[in-house]
Amino acid sequence: MGVPLRVLLVEDSEDDALLLLRELRRGGYEPVSRRVETAGGMEAALEEEAWDLVISDHSMPAFNSLAALELVRGKGFVDLPFIIVSGRIGEDAAVSAMKAGVHDYIMKDNLTRLNSAIERELGDAEVRRQRRQAEENYRSIFENAVEGIFQTTAEGKFLTANPALARMYGYDSPEDLLGKVSSIGDQLYAEPGRREEFGRLIQRDGFVQDFEMKISRGDGKVAWTSVNARAVRDAEGSVVFYEGFAKDTTEQKRAEEALGEIREAERRRIARELHDVVLQDLTYALQSLRIASRMPEGADREAETARQVEALERSVAGIRDAIYDLRLEGAGEQTLMRSLESLVELNRQMAPACSFQLSAAGDFPATLRGPLAAEVARVVQEALANVRRHAAASRVTVSLGRELVEVRDDGRGFGSETPAGMGLTGMRERAQSLGGELEVEAEPGRGTLVRLRIPPGLLDGDEGRNGKA
């Protein structure tokens, strides 16, 4: 049994076609063929069937090999092997045909080379198809990638850019970006010297990773990107160009800035409370102790001592609250579960009359850590602080799930007319920075439920990590 071969014969001589088929069988092929001799016949054959090979005579009464080749290519069969087998073709004509895209030519009176030429061209065609498929796959990835993909010269001029990069940088298309940006350092970098730092790092190490760029977009807006890139060098070691990926981190950067503002506001509040409350009480207690020994006979020393004790108790409570509020500053260094266990235990100590319980669902990741996990812990911290300070509750439960965190108490609750305090406002801002939602359900005399909904998969990226990626 021969090797199956679907061959389209462009030949006006039926006898010559039979000779070709006999030669193919001698070479170990089992040909399935169709003979055509006009453009119309060939067009119909190409549309109706799939072919492995085209063998064409060079000159026919109503057709010729170059017209046949043009028809094949015009139909999109760019990888289909095309061989001329002719009784008469001059050397100049053969060279012209090869330049036009014919893969080989063979004389009809010497077909000994035909089968080896077919074997070679079928193999080459498969290589071309695989290469073209790889190029098409790369082009599809390049055009449709979410991340920006680029190549630039070391001097700072774009060589290639995909649509995602053009959009990221505020341009209508890659062509628009390449046409308008002639100097990346001067036109895109919003911070002086940052492009030079990029160049210094990539020249030194051969690559940069998670390189932050503040950019001036083409539409006048400012954005942030994170770039991973490498230097491509020639055989002598000289840099030919840079290539890499860029990711838009603008929203992440804004969230980090918003969280920074929240934390700074918290630190100012703590400092203010320490100064206005704790320091005043300590100052009063100290001054009172100093003058107690000089108080005249008959003075109410017991009442003064009671006031001193009250001032010191308020100071201790204020300092304890400040320590509680600052406790999560290093929360990113430990797991969320460990942070919450510490918070619950601390609240037990600060409010011994109240029962605090912590429970986690089976799908909650025990090793969850990182900056996002720390923000979840801060929401729970604020909710517990509100319960301890205002709810007069006897029982509090903290429930953890992969996408849901709840803090429930049986305290005094509050009505819908109660204005939101700083604690609740801070929790909502933190939830928004996480891309989640904060829900609060409360009724006077029936307790309060604080529910933090976390976007699916948000915390999975933090699992097992420590700090910034």
C-alpha cells in the first residue's frame, strides 16, 4: 500500500498526466488526482477539494504555470507545494518561475528527480505550515493580550507595541503610539531620572522585574505601570533592543495611596487621643501626687486619691486602646488567621465580661498572608473595637470564609437614623479599597452584624506570600 497523495495536475495532455501518475506510484505513492487545463477548472478544483501538491505544465494552449501559481496563492494556499513539470522551459523562464514562488521544476523527459523533489517539498511545506501557525498563534497572543507587550531600542524608541500597550499609554492604536512617541524617556516617564534608572538596571542585570513607572499618557492623564523586561543582545554582546511586558497598576496604586491616607489618619487620631486624654490625665495625677503631701490638715485626701486613681485608670485604658489600634502595623508578616486569633484574645482580655469566639470555614486558607489579608484584619479590628466600646454585648462571634467575613454581636445595636461614625466609615473605605462590600445590619436592642464580602479569588494571590511580590 503506497503513501496517499492528493495531487492536482494542471496538464493539457492526458497521456502526460498518466505518465506522471505512473512515476508517482513507482516512488511509493498512492495518488488521488484531478486533471485541469483551464483557470476555471483549476479554481473549481481548489474550492471543492483539498490537495497535498500541485504539478503543473509550464505552457498550455489556454493556461500556464505562472497563472496557475497566482490562482493558488490568490486562494490563500500559501504553503501548498507547486512543482513545474514541463517538456520545454528555458532557463530564464525557470529562474523567473522560481522567483515567483514555484518550488521546483523538472523536465518531462527526465522524471527521475520527481519523487525526491515531492518528498522534500512536502516536508518543507509542513515546516512552513508549522512556522506559520506558530506566527499566527504569537500574533493572536500579541494582539489580544491583556498586558502590554513591547520592543524598544536602548535609546528609547518603540519598535513594536500591541493594542493593550497603546490603550494603557493613552493612544488610539499601536500605530498611533509608534508615530507619536519618539522618546520614551522624555514623553512617557513622568518622573525625572526614572528612565535612566531603568536603563542602568537592565544594562547591569540583563533584565528588570516589577519596575514601577509613573507615566504621562497620550490623553494627558497620569497612570502607573509595572514592567518586566529583558535586554536582547547580539553575538558580540551588544544590546540590540529591549523587550517585555507592562501591566497597568493605576488602580492598585490609588488603593495603596488611599490606604496610606487612612492609616495616617488613624495614627493622627491615636496621637491626638494620647495627647488630649492620656497625657492630661497622667499630668493631673502626677501634679496631684506632688501636692498631696502639702495638703492642709482636714483636707479630703481620700476624695483626691480617688480622683487620682480614676485619672490613672483612664490613662491605662487609653494606652491599652492605642496599643490595640497599633497592633496590626506588622500584620502583613503573619497569617490572617494568626492576626485574628491575637485580636480576639486581646479583646477577651480588655472586655472579660464578654465572650469572643472565632470560627473558620473548611475552605478558609490557613496560610493566608500579605497586604490584602492585613486589610481584612484591620476591618475586623475596627468592628471588634466598635463592639467593645459601644455595644455592651455579652457575646461576639467572628466567622471566616474564603469570600465572606462576619462579626456578629448581641449588644444594644442601633437604628437607621444613627449617623455613621469614623470607625464605620473607615471600614467601608477599606472594603472599597479591596474591591469588596461592607454590609451592616443592626436593630436597637438586637445586636449588630458587620459583613465583609471579598471578591472571588482576591485573597488567593496573597496566600503563602510575605509582603510585596
